[in-house]
Amino acid sequence: MAGMKLPIPRAKCREDLPGRIGGTGNSNSPPHLIKRMEDREFNELDLRRMLQHARAYRPNIVEGRWVIEARRQGQLWEIIVEPDEREQLLVVIIAYPLAR
């Protein structure tokens, strides 16, 4: 499973996202995610902040993945994540701003 593994707090409003969430950081990020972060002018700290202050989440169209809804600089963003139950981590697949 490719993606950035980030520590974020356990889901507060529902138990749908399994387990403790933790991880390593940017050194394990695949090149496509790093490129998107550069293109969209955000970094790991911005991503952590968005996840920490997430507004909502819902299942993604890809089974086993979730869409986290967040804000960054007043703009809505979606962050696609996939729980890694074996490692008890949330793997960030991609993050992108929604069109205004």
C-alpha cells in the first residue's frame, strides 16, 4: 500500500475508522504524493493540520478507503485515506482542493 502514513487522533464522532492511527511521515511518501503536494503548495504539516481539524468523513467509492473533508486557508479539501489495520495506521493516498 503506497501513501504517506500519518499519526492523527482517533475518530471522535464514529467508530467506523478502525483502531489507533499512527505512522512515520514524509520519508515513506511515494513520488506521486510528493509531486501533488508540491503542485498544490502544501506540506506534511498542512496535511496533519487538515486531518486534525477534519470537518467530516465518508466512505470513498473505492472499498476500504475514506474521504476526509477538511479546510485549508478557507478552501474545502478532500483527503483520501486507507486504514492499514495490520499496522494500525491511516495511509494518506492523496489530498486535493475542491473547485471554488
